[in-house]
Amino acid sequence: MTTPQIRFNDGAGYERFMGVWSQSVGQQFLDWLALPSSLHWLDIGCGNGAFTGMIAERCAPAIIDGIDPSEDQLIYARQRTGLQAASFRQGDAMALPYSDDSVDVAVMPLVIFFVPDPAKGVAEMTRVVRSGGTVSAYAWDMEGGGFPYFSLQQTLRDLGQVVPSPPSPEASRLDVLQSLWSGAGLVDVQTHVITVQRTYADFDDYWATIQFGPSVGKLLKMLTPEQVVTLQESLRARLPSPAADGSITCTARANAVNGRVQ
């Protein structure tokens, strides 16, 4: 059976599903990167502009460009407060529509495992960054169980469902990231592990949130009422135990990498 592909087209839905997670990990990533102000940033796979907004708010960039394959996501990004000066365009991470040596920082936030040929994506980032500039990325640890909704995915698989998966999950591993960056000729390559948490008000809040998941939302809508009950029971058993107030705190893990263009 062919594994369905993941498509990110609903900017608002993605914000409900992943917004808190992506904000938390993005903030820690920028803390680790600690780059100076007045740089030209390129956000590759910018989606609905969540991370682009963090760059604008925290890094005092001279210029911000964002690129994503989904025009629907870009429409959402262009409407974000504080991003009116940013330039967004539709495009492919493996064929960046930018000239050589044209930006100071190229970053892939939670994207590299969606690139069919990660090495080509890293080579493209390296191509467009000026000498001395920064090439960086961070990605959920897909193979190590670090994805925020790993428990949901595993529960669905245990029940015989085919869960959509990215084309290059191995690209999120620390050793693979290290190899990709070194293989692209980048120097001073460093890696870093980021752990984040998100608290849901209760199981109903968690259940309502996952309906917006681009990777599982459609699948959940196709389940029979009996399958939904079974899934909910199994999921309750797999998620962390609720606190006294019923809230559920989940943990996720991302791997980050950074290198410099010679």
C-alpha cells in the first residue's frame, strides 16, 4: 500500500495543530544560533510564516525572504502582523530562485525531512549564502520518536491505519545532519538537541487539536464511529497521565545543525 503524502495548505489549521510546538522549538533554536542583527535571512519552507515572524521580532534582520511550495500557506504568511516588509515567493527547496552568494543566513525550520533529496537542498542553501554566512536547520527527531504527535501516529499504526510520512525522515537524525552539512563543504558544523513541551487543557482539547493535523486530519475523518472510540481509548492509555486538573503535558524533541560557508 502506498503511503499518502503530507500536504500543508491550510495556514490557520496548521497554526492550531503545530503553532505552539513550532514557536517553542523556534525560540530555542534562535537562542542557540545567536546571530547578529542586520542580516539578510532566507526562510526555506516558511509555510504560514510562523518562524519568519520570529526572525523579524527577535533578530532585527535587514531583509527577510521566505519561500514555500504552497501558495495557500504563503497567503496566510503575507497577512501576518509584522511581516509586511518580508518578501514571500512560491518555490522549491531543491531549486532556490535566488542567485549565488545573495543572502547571509539560509535556514530550514522543520523542513528538511520533507525535501526528497536533502543533500540537494543543503547544497542549494550553501550556494545562495555568502562566504562567512550561516546555513542552518532544525527538524523533529522523526526516527527517534521526537515528533510532537508521535504517540498519535503510533496508535493509528497499531490499529492498522496507514499514516502519511515525510519522504526523508532519516534526514532529521543528528548523524545524518552532521554528514549533510559536512558533505556540502560547510565548516564549523555544530549540532544541538532541543526539547520542548506543550500542555493541552484536557484530552478533549488534544482531540480537537489533532483534527487540524495535515498529516492525520483527513484520516481521522474517514474512521467509523467504532474506530474513533477504539482510537481514543488507545490514545488515552498512550499519552502522559493527566495532571490533577485534567491537563496533559506532551514532550517533543528536535535536532538542530549549523555550519558556515567558507
